[in-house]
Amino acid sequence: MDEEAAIGTDSADISSRSNDDRRSAHGWINVRHLGFFGRRRGQRRTDEDDNHYVDWYAPRLLYVTIATAILSFLDAALTLNLLSLGAIEINTLMAHLINTDVQKFVNIKVALTLLTLVFLVIHSNFRLFRFVKVNLIIYVLFFGYLTLILYEIGLLIRILML
């Protein structure tokens, strides 16, 4: 038995193949990798564990992520308003940033939240310690920010009523 027969091909099949590599036509980045035209919404195989990446995320995850980002901006604005009315920042890192440069405070505070959200969304189909789904952490972060905003609004109302 020769080598062609062993791998199940013959010389006619090999000579009829094109030498063009279809992948070489794409540039160094494919638009599908940016998440705009993804098709993968779930696991490839049913026997895969929970830890898998997808190309397309659930719309509700997008809404909660955008709402959390907006709440982060609102938190920074309310914090600055409360500080101007005499409140004290308890977080030592943020207090240091506020004392050095307010714009740097806002930039770092929002950037940390946004980077965290992006990381969590990318890993939303993973489990942390095989127990907690990461997308649950996104919802907890949203409700945490919502609670914080309601608390800050309550403080603002209490300060303004005095």
C-alpha cells in the first residue's frame, strides 16, 4: 500500500486543489472578531463545560452593562457634588485622587469600572470557582451601583434639607 492510498487521496484530487489560501485575503484583523458580526452564541459542543467564549452576547447583558456604566458616571458626579457640600470620601485611594486632580479622579474611577465591565462581559459564560456564573457578578455590580446611587441621592437630599 502506498502513501496516497493510506491517507485516502489520489493524485487527481491533489492536482485539482487550488493553491490559494482563503485566509490570506483577510487583513490582520477580522471585523467578526470585534463582535459586530459574530455568530457563536453558545457552546460548540454539548459536552463542553460552562467556561466558553462566544461572539454574540444576550441583549439584556448589554443593557445591564450600559446601565452600570451610566451609574458609574452618575456616581462620580454625585460624589463630587456631595464633597462640595461637605461630605468626606472614605475610600483613601479616591480621596487622594480627588485631592490631587478631580479630572484624574473621574477618569480613573470610570475607567476602572468600564474595564471591569468589559472583562466580565467577555467572560460572562464562565464560572468563578466552579460555583458562581460571571454574568451574575455583572448583575450584582449593577444593583450595587444602583443602591449606591440611591444612597447618595438620599444623602444629597438630607444635606440640602438642612
